[in-house]
Amino acid sequence: MERYGLSRAERLRGQKCVGRIFAEGKSGFVFPFRYHYLIDRTEGAAAAMMVSVPKKMFKRAVKRNLFKRRTREAYRLEKAVLTGGGAGLAVSVAFVYASRNEVGFDKMRSSMRRILAAIAEEEQRLLNGEPETCGEERR
């Protein structure tokens, strides 16, 4: 039976970890998210995530919290694509809500599905030992 929870171990925290994703990781954009991810070779395969909704976009905390909850829920439902991947790879992902407009949950979930599929593809490429693709942009 699949686990659909989002435990504390699956949430990215700590300034060093978060800073490392933005400094060393790769990034992309799928409306309404800008995402940054880092794939590491470690002992235990794990996936960790964080969500950010800029105060510049939405002044009211209620609205920011709503989008963070929706994003976490979309990730929770679609994370099986990532964690089912490979042995010995840890994936850290940061999602930044990048739209000034309100987006419904269905659109968020389909965007999340596309993002996680792209990251899983990169994860498989690393597992197979294929070289990284330079200059190839994701849509």
C-alpha cells in the first residue's frame, strides 16, 4: 500500500540545506512554480521538499498559507513518481510560487506532476550513468 503522508523527514529544513539547493542545484519553471532541485548520492534514498510563497506576490498571510497548503497537498499526492525512483539518491526540491494570479488546485496538481516527472527523468539519467544534457530547456 502506498503511503500518501508527508512526514517531517520529507520536509526540507535548515539554512544550509536550503541554501545548497539554490546555490548548487538545477532549476526550471512550470507555471505557476519556479522549482529548484538537487540530486545527491547518499546512503538512504529520500525525497525532501519545501514551499515558498513570496510576500511580494501576496501581502496577506492567509493567502500565502492557502497556496502553501495546496502546493504541499499536490506534492503529497504526486510524490510517488519521485520516491519510486532509485536506490541511493536523495532528491531535495524547493517550490516557489511565481504567479501573481490565483491558480486552482487542479492546475497546481498537473504542474506538480510535470515537475516531478522531469526530476524523476533526471534521476533515472543519473542512475543509468548517462551524461547530463547541457542547454536543453524543459517545458
